[in-house]
Amino acid sequence: MWVLFSLSAAFLAAVVVTLSKAGIKNVDSSLAFAIQSVLILIVSWSVVIFQGNLPDVTRIERKAWIYLVIAGVITCLSSLCSFYALKLGAASRTSSLDKVSLVFSITLAVIFLKDKVNWQLIVGALLMAAGAIFVVFSSDITKKEEKAPASNQAQ
């Protein structure tokens, strides 16, 4: 079941990138993120209330609170960076490079969470990172090739 939810998250993230890129054309990236954050806040707390999990807030341990608050701040910083990158670059390029986070996630999970790794995980992560980087640079090559004939014709 986790695979279905992971794939759903990936698809929805792609939709978010597409809609966000369309929405920030004439809007400051930080303002766009703030608008989305308000909606995220409303929807997420609505889900918690609907599921009846609101009383569980009082049962969260102090250490968990600290981790969740730090993760929340870092999530905001990550999203602000993503929105700014999206404002400056093509959606296909910025979202591809963002996926290099997989390598960072695996590395941090091994170091801090003691996750186990095997050669398939390492090769897969490296292939995904290489693929993301390839997508980013192939877009640059395509743009250079598109510009080259136009400049040759002008001469």
C-alpha cells in the first residue's frame, strides 16, 4: 500500500510544480508559497480533526515536538528555495534537480537513522541522481541547439 501512496505523492507533486509554475508568472515566489501554505495549514488541520486525531497533540513527546518543529522550519526553507528556483527556471529542470534530494535522504537516513543499504539501493540512487542531472543539462543543450540555427540564419 505504501507504494501506491508514494506514487500518488509523486504524481501530486508533479501537478503542484505545474500549477505553481503557472501561478507564479507575475507573483513573487515567497508570496505564492505563503498563499499555498495557508491552504496547506487549513487542509492538514481539517484532516486531523476529521480523523479525530486532534486530542493526540497533547500526547506528543517533547523530543518529537523538537524534531517536528525543526523539520517544519526546514520544510519552509526548502519550499521557499523550490519556489524561487521555479520562478527562475523551467519546471522540468527545477523539479528534476530537486529529485537529487533522494541521494541526500538516503545518506542522512544511513547516518542518523541507521537505515541499511545494499548495492541495489546505492546504484539506484546514483542512477536517479545521474538521470536528474542529465535532464537538467540536456535542457541546456536543447536550448543552445534551438538558438544556434536562428543566429546562423541572421548572419
